[in-house]
Amino acid sequence: MELVPSRQGRRQFVMNTAAAAAAMARSVWVPGAEPQSTSTSDIRITGVRTFMFNVDTGPIRRDPKTGLPISSAFKTWLFLKLETNAGLTGWGEASGEWLSPIVRTALHEWEELLVGGDPLNVTALCEDITSRLPWKGGPVIGSAIAAINMALYDIAGKALGVPVWRLLGGKRRDRILIYDNGGLSFESVDKAVAQARGAVAAGARGLKGNPLEGRTWSMDRRELQLCTDIVQAVREAVGPDIELLLDAHGSPTPELSIAFAQMVAPWRPLFLEEPCKVGSITALRQISERSPVPIATGEKLFSYRDFCEVIDARACAFLQPDISHAFGIDNFLDISRRAAEAQMLMAPHNAGGPVHFAALMQADSAVSNFLIQEVSGDAFREFDKYVEHDLKLADGFVGVPDRPGLGIEVRESDVARMPYDKRMSFRQYRHADGSWKGW
């Protein structure tokens, strides 16, 4: 038995539902407008628009030992809008640090492959584009297809008057457990405890931070001890029921991550994310076998094949595909089904905006092997600036929307006025001797 519909099954489900809807001459739901009587069989894509803008992330963080920047003052978000002759619009997102301008170019280059197409042929239309390209993977193509895939599902849901999760075979949960990816600082014990308490007071039930970034060389034992002390102090401050998640950003050596996992295990982190550089399944599996803390990875993987290599080796415990970079909702579901067969859980990556999060809510609700969802608490609280939505955090969960499509509508006029500055600071993860340490 399939856990979620196959690509062919999803495509047929959408087409069958569309045919039934057309036969009933149902009305098309358009946010902010009167319903239009339009046959779903007549809907065609008429235009492609993109919105690229900066979102403030606070002051640049600097390595206390080198003084070099390890963060930027903003992120660049990229929204895609597909327009149709029925007045329906679909929204997708392909936000990625330093990648957004390249992905935006790809989306506009593919406009001729989209205009005139039937937006209800969601999977077929995305496969048609990728079939034309000799290059099949990577973050640029994966991000562009992801945005298109989201936007097509958004249109299909609106055309049929149903949330996207219905097109994915139905929801398996009514609310999504989330964690705050900015709730845990590793600068000092005092700052970590204060920040963690603040995040919990704001409603977070899971806190994530980036340990080991302050190391001065590959096996910095002082950094190991400091980060362990922070995990212990935060656990004692927030109690046993708050999940702690540790993201090493793929920069440590396997030996350093194994040593860290062994030191922090008594304070029960939910997982250690990206404990080594991407590329070696053997190294990842070695860490998983020796670590008393479950290992998570996946944000730097893109194609179905990329994930199959990790799944088939069972090289980690939890998978973290990024729905805005790993070819969208369809590929996300295919990955989850393959992972479920290996009894692996999904903890999806999310460093994007509200369209990305809305797509995740639909997909997370439909898979059987979901664990927990990442979100920036600060960004989540600002979603109202960018979209109309019903997303609310309560007791560590966000309810799955029932609105048609992705469940949000972008505030287009507001987004169009957002500033864009391409001068994003490149991170400088360096050891004390000047050598590169990440990521």
C-alpha cells in the first residue's frame, strides 16, 4: 500500500477532480473577488511574475575570535506568481541566500514553457520542463521547479475549491508541531539561557541553535566544552519537555561531531543536524552509528536520487528536504514515501518565507512519517506583512489551513514595495590560522 499517492496517482486525482468540477460547472474561488463561473478545463497560464526582496535578520554576527562575519544583515526572498485567464493566481517560493537572482532568471527564461499550459496538470507540467533540460539536479533548477510546483498546486486547489492537502491524498494530522530555529544561542551560557527562556515564553516548544561555530581549529576542545555547558544549562532552564535541536551546518569533521554528540547526549537533544560536510554517505553513516544523538540531514540535497542514497544506506535518522529547493511538493512526497519504507522520519528544513511555510503545512499534513517542522519564530511573527493567512501558533503547533490552495494570499502591493539590495555579506567561517572551516 502506498503511503501517499504516486506522481501518476496525484496527477490522475487532480485531473479526475477537475473533470468532475467542470461537469458540475462549479464556481472558481478567487480571494478578494466575486466567484467566477469558469470551466476548469479552460484555465490556462497567461503570465509569470517574480518578486525579489530583502528581509531584515538583525545585525551581522561576527566570529568572536576572528571578527569575521558569520551571518548577513538580511535574507533575500523570491516569490513566484503564475497568472491565469480565469483570474486565478498561484504563488510559489524559491528563496535562497545568494541564489535568488539566479533562480529568478531561470523562472523568466522558462516563461514560454509555462504560458498557455494547463495549471491543473501540476506534475506533468513540471516534468515537461525538467525533461527538456540535460541537467537534472542542483539548487538552481531544483528551486525554480519548486516554486512552479507550489504555484501550480495553489492554482489547482483554488480552481477546485479545496486545500492542497486534499489533492495530495488527504491530511493525516490537523496541526503541525514546530520548533524555533533561532531559539538557542551558542555565544555564552548566560545569553543562551535568556534567549531560550524568551523563546519558550513566546510559545516555542522546540529550540535550535548552531554549536561548534566558534571553534578555532578542527578539534577545539574548549569549544566542545562551552557548547556542552550551554546545552546543559538550557536544558536545566527550560525543563525536560522542550526539544533541543543542534545544527552544525555541515562544517565539523566527523570526529568532532561524534565527540560533541557523546558529550551532550545526557541532555537529550532531539537531533544533531548536518554533522559533517555533504558528499560522503560513508562519513554520515559512520557518525550515525557512533552518535548517541540521532542524526538529521538533507537541506543541501535536491533530487530524489540524492535522498535515495542516504535513505538506502540509512545514514541518518531524520530527513530534512527543503521544499523550496528540492523540486517542490511532488518530490517532497516521493522522498517521504521512500523514507517511510526505511522507517525514517521527516523534519523538513525551512529558512524561507510564508509561501514556503504554507506549502510545507500542506505537505507535512499529508505524509505519514512527519516528525517536526522548522520555522524562524521572528519570521513567523512577521508573516502578516507579506501574506493574508490563518496560521496561528498554539501550544507549539500550527493548525493546518482549510482555505483553498496553499491557504495564503500574498499581499502583492506590499511585497512589490519591499527593498532589494544584492550586497549580502558572504559568511567567513575560518579557523584561527585562516583556513576554511565551513560550511
